[in-house]
Amino acid sequence: MRHVSIIYKRMRPEAARLACELEQWFRERGVEVFIRENIDNAGVSCTYEKIEIPEQVEAVIVVGGDGTFLSVARFIERRPIPIVGVNLGGLGFLTEINAETCFAEFEKILSGNFEVEERMALRVTVRRDGEEIFSHRVLNDAVINKGALARIIDLHASINGHFLTHYRGDGLIISTPTGSTAYNISAGGPIIFPTARVVILTPICPFSLANRPIVFPAEVTVMVEVAEPATDVTLTCDGQIGCPIRDFDQVSVTAAAVPLRFIRTPGVDHFEILRSKLKWGQQ
């Protein structure tokens, strides 16, 4: 590995310090480094700025938290560059390497002692009056929900053209296995092993308690429509990119053509991360 990129969380001095230490560490080992502070895409919007990762980069290192990781993942969505995250201490499921042990983990990576793990992503498309008005890849989830003062919304969901059910409530989460430990778990959805290839539908505060989370194989096409006049309804992708949804808009979700590639080292254990982050077994 001769070229890496380091993108660090903006406005965090500790992230900048660690990124600079990593830059020097890699350069001392003959590795070229492209280093940038992350871009400020504040608020949920339909568009975002990108950092152009050089073509020769062989791996992307994210220094920050899961939010920074998700934004950087968008910069490489059509490229097979593997990515790895260094967690600065928050509740991070995507940034799996601890800051305290990161130099030892990167030593393993430079020596070839790592594997690349593929995680499925979703392609989310919105059609209005037959025209595509929005398309985006998500790593965690796509969420259709109402504003704070909006009424209960009605959503019709179908799978591969077959009607599934009618959701009435605060909204619906369509999640990947990687995103199962994000909003999905807070809404009562299942935890799915991150390399599985499935799609999870989890209703948010459903009016009917019979509406429960459901898991589908990755090959399905999920179609969701706003079933009646509604205001202040939004589609949000990975909590960062959004699109206002109108009556009878069609939201289509399929598996993305290109998965995201994670770098995993022997020192990273997914089950240990779950036990630590979710405090399993602790009194």
C-alpha cells in the first residue's frame, strides 16, 4: 500500500492532531498521504459538496465518528477503494479502530495483515409524476418520516410489485445490515450481522401494533408511496441527505450495484464492538 487518504472530522482539534500524527507516521514508512479536513455539509439537504479523492489512493482513513464516516463514504460511492475508521470516543459502530490502538492496527494493514469486508448499500430513488427527481446511495438507512408538528402519515409499501402493507404512524425506516445498529435499533428493529445481504423495514411508532419489523432478501425492490395528502414529509438518507416527499411520490429502494469495502484487521471483533457499545452483560 503506497497511497492513502486521511479525512478528519472538521472543527475537532483532537481529530486534526491525530490525522497529522498519522500523516507523519505513514510518510516515515514511504506512504504518500492525501489529507483533508472534512467538508461542512451542515443540515439535511438534497445536495452536498465532495472531496475529490485522487485516483491513486488505495485506502481511505476516516478520523472522527460515524457521521464523518458516512459523509466520506459518499465521496467514494462509485469506486472500490476500501475504507477504515478511527473512532475518537463516541458511540461508533462504523469507526471500529480505537484512537489508542490505531498505530498498531495500521502497522498490521501495511504488512498486509487485514481483510476487505464488503457491506451492501442501498440505492434510493424518488419518482414524481413518472420522472426521477432524486437518487442516492445509502450505507445505513433511508427514513421516511414526518415533521415534529405533522399528523400521522399513511404509507403503502410493496415488494417486487406485490402489495405488502399499509403503514400509519410517524414513518418508516428502510435499513441495511450495517445500519441495523443505527436508527433501526432505536425503533425496535433487529440487529443484523453487517455482512448479511438483507433489507430491513421497521415502522416508526406505528398506529397498529401489528406492524412489526420485517427482513427481506437483498434482491427485492421496495416501493413506498405516500398514500394520502400529507405535509412536512421528508426522505432522509443516512441522516444527512434529504428530499421533501409530496403526495403520491414513489420511493424505490434496491441493493446498490457497488458495495462499500471495509478494511478489517484481526484486532477488530464485531461482537466485542456490540458488547462494548450496547453494554451487554454489564450490571
